[in-house]
Amino acid sequence: MKDQQSNSLDKRVERSRTKVLAETYRQLMRNGIAGVSIDAISRQSGVSKTTIYRHWPSRSALLLHACAQFGGPAPIPDTGSLRGDLRTLLDGLAAQLADEMWGSVYPSILDAAERDPEIAALQSRMHRTFMAPFEQVLDRGRERGEPSVQGRGTGILVAELVGPLFFRRWFSREKIDSAFLADVLDSALVRRAGMRPLPHAASRKRTGRKKS
Amino acid sequence: MKDQQSNSLDKRVERSRTKVLAETYRQLMRNGIAGVSIDAISRQSGVSKTTIYRHWPSRSALLLHACAQFGGPAPIPDTGSLRGDLRTLLDGLAAQLADEMWGSVYPSILDAAERDPEIAALQSRMHRTFMAPFEQVLDRGRERGEPSVQGRGTGILVAELVGPLFFRRWFSREKIDSAFLADVLDSALVRRAGMRPLPHAASRKRTGRKKS
DNA sequence: CCACTACGATACGGTATCGTACTGTAACTT
DNA sequence: AAGTTACAGTACGATACCGTATCGTAGTGG
């Protein structure tokens, strides 16, 4: 009798799964979620179609499984300052967007999400995973009394920080350089912060910023 | 002999073209660019497939023709102030994004643009058309000496203004309300503007921050 | 060593799509 | 009224999928 719950996986099974998933990733990156076909995966991976259906009940299941593996646990930076933490996150995001990977796959997921509720749920999960570090860093900043985030919703701040990057990657297709990131960061954080980063203006007003 | 260059179109021709294009739009909105099929258009519109191919050489040609008709000439507001003009544009954009139409079609265009250079060119044209009003308004503000846009690239400003809206519509799927637009506008424009015009609450614990 | 399991190969039925060919009919133009 | 043109209907060939069934083989684990 086979030990069903055994953690010792049949080598053959593991090999098949690995090869299928690898080929699925390749097709995802190259053709988007709509361009993934079981026949092609079978052809390219050398794994028989029968075997693929032995491990995943349907094409959708395989796609969901493959997509769900995306984006591991994002590290949460701790540079000491809110600005520094956010800059680190934005740099990482910019690098990911420049990668062929994301840029190619994500629009197809958005497209599918517009009509397929299952994929919409997947996209929602992925989005939350990717935005979580931003939210944590912002919340931490708020707890520490950072004036630039007081009284402003996290959702608004994330949109103002990340939105411009997504805009450049998928909509305007412009490069994301360091100056751009710096400006985005300044704009999102400068409010009621007492404009400390740029005290150029001769505001005779005393900048008395007292916390609580 | 038929007058080939005659501007008098055969009624039958015009009728067929109209019906086909109308059905193409419907399918575009409902199923995205990848979900448009000639067979379905023929079935739903009552126009024979043969006739469709008589007027458009291929499915791609029909799709490009249909998409190219999108987005008429956007009106350029003139409220007197840069902030007012931008607010008007953002309000209009938010309304368009809330419309089922755009929300559904655009991701599929982005997806296709990632792989099809012809559609990439189309998307580029569409994007420029939609962003043109923002650029004009910003340039006009810069010429008038508005401090908040001096020394800042138009591309950066557009990304900071529009990016957050796109982010909410397609990525985070949050509602775009008036408070959000106001915050986005403030953030994008506040730099080196002297922020004196923002008496936004001195972060006192005065409850209820009623709008001025 | 041997039962058991996963596997590859192949074929199949079913559906959906593109684009073309053919035929007879209706509408338009002159 | 006659000739030209566009049209609907239909059938077709060619692909490309999905998902299943069958069968013989090869690898695994006890």
C-alpha cells in the first residue's frame, strides 16, 4: 500500500511537475496568460499531455498554481527613516518592472481579471502581496509620528508612490530613472511635512512642527 | 463603369460597415481585444462573414480600425488656474475610468501591445492622445510661471497625476473619489510652491477637519 | 524480485477560430 | 430596364486548442 501522505515524492512525479511548471513559466512570460496551451507545454517540455492532466485537473488549475508561486515574501527594509525605506522599496519595484518577466505577464493577468473572477481573486492576492511592504513601512512611519503621513490614508499614499511607476512601465513606456523616483517620493511625502527637504522658500513663518 | 473615387457610398456598404463596427465595439468592451472573433461578429451583427472580409482584409485590420476610432479630441479646459484645469482633467479621466468601456478594453490592449508591435504602436498613439491635454495644460502653466511646475519635466508630472488613477482602476481596484483626486493634485503640485495656500490643518487635534 | 505506479505515445471527439470558394438573390446605378 | 455590385448563406480546409481513452513501457519501492 502506498503511503499517500508520505513526504517522499516519487522522483518521476517531481520531475514531471518541475518540468511542466518551468515550461509554463516560460510560456507565461513569452505569451501572457492567454497564450499558454497545454499542448505546447507538452511539446516543449517533453512531458506527455496525459501526465500533465494527471497532476492538474485543468488548464486553469495549472495556470493558477503557476501564478500563485509568483513573488516570494518581499523583504521589508529598515533604513531608519521612512523616506529611506520607501526609496529602497521603490528601487526594488523599479528593478522588477524593468525585468522582462513582470512587464509581460502582468497586463495579461489584468486583462483576464476583468472577466474571470477566479483570476480577479488571484490578481487581488498578488497585488496585496506586493503592496504589503509599502503598507507596513508606511504604517510604521505613521506610528513613529512621521508628519508626512499623518492623517493620510495608506491607500492614497501607496497609489501616489507606486502608481507613477506602473504608469511609466505599462502606459507611457518611459524609463524609470533615479531622478523620477526621487521626485515621486518627494511629491508623495512632502505634504504637511513642513517642507523640510526644500527650505528654499523664504517662508517667514516659523516652522514649528511639534508632534502630538 | 463605376466611379471608384466617388464619395457617394453605396448604402449597402455603409450599412454593413456600420453594423460590423458596432458589433466589434460591443465585443471589444465585453471580451477584450483577444475575445473578438469574426464568426461571432458575423453571427451577432447579421452581416455575412464573406462581407466582413470584403471590407477588411483580416481580423487584425478590423481591430486596428475599430480601436483607432477611440477617444475623440479631448477638450482642453481653461479655468484660469493650473490647479483648476488639472482638476477638471482628472475629474474627466476618473469618469472615463469608471465607465465600463475603458476599464475593460485597455488592459487587453496593453497585453497585446507587449507582444504585437502593431498594437504597441496603436497603444502609443492612444496614450499620446489621452495625455495631450495634460501636457498642454502643464506647459501653459509653466509658461505662466506657475512655481509648482518650474524645473520639473512634464512627463514626471503627468505620471504623478495620472498614474495614481490608473493604479486604482486596474491594480488596486479601489474607488476614485474626490478626496483622492484632491490629494493627488496636492502632492503633484505642492513642490516648491511655497505651500502657503494649503492651510490644511495644522495637525492640531481639532477634530473634524471640515473642508476649509 | 515483483507488484505498483507513473509515464510516453497516440489517437480521438469536440469545439472554436481564420480565411476562402461558390451560389443565388437583392439592391443600387446609370 | 439592364447591368453591375454587394449581399447572405453555406460549406469548406486548415489550425489549434481542450480534455479523455487506451495501451504498452519504464522506473520505484517494498
